[in-house]
Amino acid sequence: MRGMGWYHAVQLLGNECPSAKLCHVVEPWFMGAGSKGPGGPEFVEFQASSEKDHGVRFHSSMKDLPPVEDGVKRMALISGRTGDNPRLLEECITAGCKVIYLEKPGAPTVTELEAMKQKAADADVVVLMGYNKNVCKYVSKVRAHATTVEGSHVTFVSNNAYENTDASLGECFERNSEGMLKNMAIHELALLVSFYDVTTTNIDSVTADKDFSSLQNLKGPDGTARTDFDKIKFTIRTKTGKEVSVSADRCGGEVSYATVSDANGKEVFRHIVPDEDDKANVSVLQAKYPGAMPYFFSQDPDYTVVKERVANFCANGIEAQGIATIDVACETLKVAEYLTPILREQMSSSAGS
């Protein structure tokens, strides 16, 4: 119940994306070595109900997909472990997919993502990204309000609700081994690339908030120790004069938001996710899917918007307005790779002082 792929499937099966129909699910782990482990029995139950009620076909490998039928436009939604994405994208192209919805960050490294971009271009396949915060209501409202405040400063705050324990964070570090900036905070970096002119060549300075931020070395269930931020806050200044801050906290709770401060640093506007209009829907979803990650529910409308726009593009050729392209994803990943060693060094020097 933790996986983003599961929640995408739930929305599609609920007919929340009218331009798409879920026909196939490829799941090598739970249909293989993971069938008896944590989450395995729940997957078997989900598979049985999806096959019976919706006619979805399940496969343990992309190679098992049938050929595309005449007149059918096949779209793939890749929502697996980031390290598998380069192989999965190539397999989707081979399987006849003409549009691919690729979950963030796309690939573990810039080099791999740029190679994926080239393979898709060579095959005339369009790749669009699951950067749902690019279409979030709170982002557009905060950006609009900032234009009305002289000397305004915007801060994007992203929170998850992991338990603040070594075991919980160690499992998180293992499952998201690409690291905080390439995983949880990558959405905010995509906002910076899309709306604040942030690129590796345009960053003038980046400064970590050392009082807030935390860098830990923790063992995952596999016994391997990994170093990552469990929370990070930083401010970027660009060479073109823009300034913006990002805060991300694995254990910060269920509410994310963005703020606008004035030239004196006083907060003058805040928009929360979920806002009052969305809380009723969150309550319904919490009751419907107990145990699922809370952020699924607060961002539920945005996940639907992104999928529907990508599906509508595939089915009807309608421009996927506001949806990040793989070009944006490449630049975003470059920024993540650029920032990570700088912020780690700032935190390390702080710990040693």
C-alpha cells in the first residue's frame, strides 16, 4: 500500500482519468520473489479483484505484453524503483508505447536520463514526467501572490509522515537510495527549474539552513548503511537575481505548504496542502485506503490531473499543458546532482565545527 504505482492504478480503475483505460500491470517483484513477503498477500488480493472486476491482465515481465492491437494507442506509466527506469523505458518502447509517463526523477543519474531521452527521441516516443506539483493549486496561488509583494521571497515546504526512528528512516533511505534531492525534494527542484530560472549554470549561491537540516547514516533492512538527509532546507540565489528556498522533511507530518515573505522576512501569505476545500476528500480517501501514505491523499487531485493530461495527449493529441517534459527532468536532475555534494559539505563542516 506504499507504492505510487498502486495508487496510480487505483485512480485509473476508478475512472478518474477518462482518456485512459488500465489494461496491463507489469509487476516482477510481487509476482516473483516478493510474493510471500511484506505486501505480497495484499498484492495478490489486489490482482484478483482487478482481474475480476476490471479485466486487467497482470504480467511478471514486459516481454509478456501482447502486441498492440490495431487502432489502439498504448501509453506506459513507469512507477518503479528509479534504478530500474532506464531498462523499463527501453522495454516500453519495444512494447509499442508511443507516450510514456515517467515518474520522478526519471533515472539515478543525468547521464542515464539523457540516454533515455535520446532513445525515446530516436523511436519517436514522447516522454512526459510525473512532476505533479507543477500543476498544484498551492504553487500557482503562491506564485501569483508573490507578484503582489515588493521584495517577496517564496519558500516551498514538503513534508512526509515517516516515523522518526532509525528503522523507519533506514528503510526509507534504502527504498529511495537515490537520495533526498533526487527523490522527495526533486518536485521542488522541478519547480525551481520551471519557474525560477534555476539551472546549474545560473546558480550564484546555495546556503543550507544548518539549524534545520539533518544528515544521517542509517542501515536499511538489507543491512547496508546509507547517508542521506532526513530533512534539508536551503536557499538558492541565481545570477539573474532570483532567490527561492526549499524545505523538505521526511518526518515533518502530513501537511505541505508554500509561503511568501516580504522584504523584511515576515511571512505574509501561506497556502497549505491540503487546503480546506480538499480536506473532505482526504478524509474520504483515508477511510477508503487505511494504511496508505498520507501524501497520496493530499495530492490526489494533482495526480489525476497529470495522468489525464498525459493520457489525453496520447489518445487525442491534446497538448499536455503544464506537464514537465523530459528536458525539464534532465535539468532538474542536473541541479540535484550539483546541489547534493555542496549541501553535504556544508552540513559536514557544521558538524565538525
